[in-house]
Amino acid sequence: MLLACGRPGLVIPCVGSVGSVGTRVVVAWKPGAASARALAASLPLLRGAREVVVIQWGHDPDAAQSEAIGIHRYLEWHGVQ
């Protein structure tokens, strides 16, 4: 459900203690409009994060490399470390 919603989602553990939320963020990227909308909508959270990691999947490794460079530039442009 989360993958198909096209919006950012916050996933936290259901057991144990949660220290701080939003300091270490993982962005799941699959090329497409839904991922682009979710990334743009999550910029306020990403700007406040100490660490942002982008993971992606797809069928074409060359395209994935190109996408990774574009995502990195987009995040830097919007003030994400």
C-alpha cells in the first residue's frame, strides 16, 4: 500500500523505544511520477535530517546510475545534505 500511494510515508518500529524521528531518513526510489511526487512532498522532513540515504530498484543499471545522479542533484538543490 505504501509503495502505491505516491505520497511520503513515515515508518517507525512498532516495538522498542524510538529515539528521534527524522534524523536518519531512507528514501525508496523507483523511477516514476509517484516517487517524484513523494520526494518533493517529503522535502521539509529531508531538509531537517542529519542523514539521507536513497535506495532504488529497477531493471536497467545504467539508467539507475543516471537517476541516482539526478536525485542527488535535486536534493542538494533543495538544501538536503
